[in-house]
Amino acid sequence: MNELMSKPEKYHVSVISVSRILIKEILSLLTLWIQKYRTRKQLRELPESLYDDLGVDRSMVKKESERPFWD
């Protein structure tokens, strides 16, 4: 405990570093979720005439587009 009290700035820097890493991870996750949401929304809105070009059928599009953004 005395060691903690003698160098509080060392631990302050560690907390700041961990906080920055955590914030970056959260932002990365949010970015991924937004991308998944947008992609699945675009897939839902895609005309059926383009399904063959993508090599998918209606059931595949329905299944994928209904997945939650966090999945």
C-alpha cells in the first residue's frame, strides 16, 4: 500500500491508458454495429432482380437482413 501512495502519478497514467484503450474498443464496436446495421438495411432494400448477381435467394436475404446488428 505504501508503494501505491508514494507514486500515485504512475497509477494515474495507467488508468488514463486503460481508459483510452477502453474508449477505442467501444468506438470500434459501435462502428462495426453501425456498419452491420447499414449493410443489412441495404440488403433488405435490394431489388430481387439482383439476388442472382449476388448468388443468394430470397430466404437467404430474409435470414441475413433480419439478424440483429450485434450478431
